[in-house]
Amino acid sequence: MFFVVEFAVTSFVYLILALQVRAGFPPLYGKYQGSIQEQVLDFAPFFLAMMVISVASIISIYFLALLGVVSVWYGLRVRHSVKNQTNGPRLWLIIPATVRITARWPMLGFDIWTVGLAAILGVLLISGS
């Protein structure tokens, strides 16, 4: 049961970090270029699903696993939108030593920031129990 809660928390942290990159923080990629209305409409189905799952988790804690799955799905959706909108990281990240790496894996900075920090949190949660 603990791993269900840990998965939900770690997945939700991944989603929050992905949304940070999409908003332009940390400055790895360009800011979201759409209007605020488009951004809110893009998040509305996810937040509705999150509210329903949160209420359902009162009935059974295993609904938190579903919250984790939805968070990962939406985080991957955010990653795809960042990749389509920016065509890679900002120029200050492309120094001569990293040109080949950023050309081959343009979303590496996004993945290190989101998956890396979420994995660190997951390890801390496991070691703390």
C-alpha cells in the first residue's frame, strides 16, 4: 500500500516539474507561446479527472495509483508539447561540449529536470520508510 502512495506522489511531482518547464522555469526551453485561455482549456480535463480520482481515493487508496498513471500520462503530454513548440533547448545550453548531445537528444534537459528530481524524491520516500 505504501508503494501506491509513493507512486502517486512521485508521479504528481513529475507532472509539476513538467508544467514548470512548460511555463519557462527553469529556463531550459522557451515559454509557452499560447494564450492563457488555451493553457487553461488544455489543463481543464486533467484537473477534472484529478478531482474525481481524489474523491474516489476516499473509497479505496488504490485509486491513488490511477492518479499516478494520469499524472504520468499528462506529464508525457506536456513533454510532447514542449518538444513540438521549442525545437530543442535554448541557445545558452548549447555550448561546444554539448552540441552533439543536444542535437541527438533535444529533450535531455527536460528529462533530467523532471524524471531526475522525481526519482530523487522517490528514493528519499523509500529510504525514509
